[in-house]
Amino acid sequence: MQLVSAPVAAPTAAFAFLALLGQAGVSAAQDANAAVDTAPISASSNVGAPTSDVYPPAGTTVDLELFPPESKVGFAGPTPTGVQPAAAQTAQLYPYNTGPGNQFPLVASPPHAEESEPSSYPTADPDFNILRYWGNLSPWYSLSSADYGLPDASPLVPDGCTITQLHLLYRHGARYPTSDAAPATFAAKLQDAAAAAGGFEVSGDLAFLADWTYKLGAELLTPFGRSQEFLLGLEHRQLYGALLNNFTEAGTIPVFRTESQDRMVKTAENFLAGFFGVPEYLEQANLEILVEADGVNNSGAPYDVCTNANVESRGYIGDALAKDFAANAFNATLARLNSQITGLEFTPTDAIAMLQLCSYETVALGYSVFCGLFSEEDFRNYEYYFDLMFYYENGPGSPVSAAQGLGYLQEFVARFTGKYPEGYSAINTTYDNSSTYFPLNQSIYADATHEVVVMDALMAFNLTALFDGPPLSPAGNQKQNSFVASKIVPFATHFDVQVLECPAYQPTKQIRFIV
């Protein structure tokens, strides 16, 4: 015991001595840091350059002879199963996704302080969460039904009713930017400016840009996105697992669907892994992968066969209105940032790009220094930028949204009624008229898609009453409409349609939407 306790005092004293040295040097260090912060820094030659890592190493793979799987090792121990969970039917409370777990392990900086505030920490509103102001780039979280004027609504099954069928339409999880998105264009702009004669210099909040490189890939699901879909699968197994008993009785396994893009396949696979477990999901469900390409009918990607959706004056109204709004929404912040850079001038387009870098770097890398450049007002305007885009492109303000969602609506009706759909929309009749690929007797359906299709489907179901109030104003947020993109189309958004058998109602077959 003496050998353990005797040395304790020495490191304590040493720690105290180091602390005193630190206190003595604080003022000098602060003065030095202040000088560094104000001194302009020249951009390096590789600023904005795309960088990436590769894993696993080329030519490597798991050696199953040296590291055999469970099926070969054996000795698994007892494996009796219990009953399937059915929390949506049996629980007295609903598992709302409202805590910090919905964004773990992401870290987000507080917003930049407004000019009237003494510093960036704390912000004017300590409860302000920037991750909930990123439009379709926000992580999904549960909402109160009161947000849509239904304070007494409950997702719990009404007394006397039994769930007989579930229809789930869900979006992929967090991903890298699309190939033609603003962040990569912004990085290229920095590259070009650094390569030009004289380059550019940065100071203050922008000092990090001097050697910043573009670290994002394109299109792929991020690790955080994988976790979102795994948890979504887990949630639905807990809520609706008992519906699997219908497959056991029928001697079949379900057919679930997704699109052919890599992130869509990985989304469905991670959902299945959460729902069925690993590696069980490989043998307990069929995954149907529908081709997503121009000219190919697919209710999960209807824009590929909807001519009007690709006409600018019909399918891109929201994009134009959002750009017009952004033209003057970030003037104060742009003035501040442009005062900290020479040789380059930031525009409203760059402001959106940097805000998107805040979002994308956070969901891909876990943290982004770009987030600290923008104020609370900026993030509210960033959200409204997306609100305008989705309201007029895929929401109540779009002339083509419901038509694009019609395919999924037809498929839902077919599954609900047990009759194959007619082929006059984006549905693929080659698959949808096949009992193999489009079974009509499943108790669980799960279709992976994109956020725009989730929105289109809501419009096709005519759930526009959820978005009460006048159309969104391109001039600015009047706060008179409940349409908020981050609440409707975030990463991993989804909606459930429950089919219920309720003997006390007429007709006894009822449906409910859990949005």
C-alpha cells in the first residue's frame, strides 16, 4: 500500500507548479494570440484542393480461414428467442427522438455573436441548436404534433385497434454533397484565387482558410448517415416487430425496396441491419434494387421520367426564389467576412456554400469550423432558404410535386387494397405487376427514397393541411406558415402509414399517418 500511496504528492505539486506557470503566462499568450489573429496570412498553394483517404488498402481482404465466422467456430451457447416486440401496440409511451442522441456524435459550434453581443460565447439564446436550422441537411428528430396544430394527437394505437400493416417511406441518411453542389464549387474558387497573381490573404475568423483543403467526397452515405439508418431500422423493429409473425405463418420473407445509387443501397442495407440484426439481415429479407436513371420508371425517383419536373419554370421555382432571397439575407455577415480577406470577395452564393460546408463537414467529419462564422440570424435565414426551395419545388407551392408522388400513392393503394396498380405514372409495371417483386400481401413494406420524393408523396396524399398558413413569402420569413424544411425533409426523414383493424369504427379498416 505504501508503494502506491507514497508518490501521490509529487505529481500533485508538479501539477500545481505547472498551473502557476500557466497563469503567469496567460497575459503574454493572449497578447501573442491577438497579434497572430490580426496579422493577415497568405493562402497556401494547395488551399481548397480536394483531399481524400482510401480504406481498406488495395488488395486486402478478411482471411476467413484464419478468422473463421461464427458459423464455423460454433459454440454459440443457448439461443432461445423471445416474442417479437410490438411497442407501437403495447407501450404506454412513444419513443420520441428528441434527445441529444439524434445527433451523436456530431459537435456543432455555437453561432457567431451578433455585433451587439460582447463575444461568441454564450449566444443570445443558449438553447439555439444550429443543427435544426440546416433544412434538408439537418439530422432527423421527433416533433410535437402541436407543431402542426394537433396538440392532442398521439402515435400510440387507439384502444380497441390492432395494427395489421405498416407502410414506411424513408429517406437516406446523412451523405456527402452531390457532385455538382456548392461546396466543391467554393473550394475550386479558393484554389483559383490562390493560384492567381498575388493570391489572397486572410485574418481573424477566416485565418483557417489559409491552408484549408476540401475533405468531402460526393454522393456517398457518411458514417453518421449509416448510424441514422441502423437506428431507424432498430426503431421500427421495436415498434412493429410483431408483424413479422405474419411472414412466419405464410412461410415467406419480406421484399423491401431501394434505388440503385450507392447511398441508397447502403441506406437500405443499414436499415435492414438495424431491423433484423447483423448478419441476419442478409438472409431474412429480400432487397429489391430498382435502377435510378434517366428514362427508367421508378416511383422512388420519379423526376427521371417527369418531363415537367425538369422544366425550369415548373420544376425549379423554389431554386430561383431561394436564390433571390439569399441575395440580401447575409449582407452583414458578408461585410464582416470580406473585411477579413483580401484578393478575393465573397458573394451570397459563397455564403450559402460556406453554410453548406458547415452542415456537410459536420455530418461527414463530426465538426466544422465554418459553423462558427455565422450568426443565429444567418442560420435562421439558411433554414428559410431551404424552406422556400422545398415549398415551391416539392411542396404545396409546386405545380409538379403531387404528380411526382402519384407513383408511390398508387403503390400504396395497391398494397392496401390487394389490387395491382395501373401504369400511368412513374411506377415500373415490369416490377409492380409481379407477385415476386411487388407482393400484395405483406404486413410490412419499407421503401427507401430521396427527400424530394418523401415530400412529393405527402403532396400526393394531399396532406397539405399540415402546412397551414399563406404561401411562403420570397421577401422573408413571415412566420405565418408551419412549413419548415428541417422538420419535414431532414436526413433520415420518414413517414409511417399504419393500417389498423378497429371493430368499433366503420369501416373497421382504418389508416393513420405518423409523419
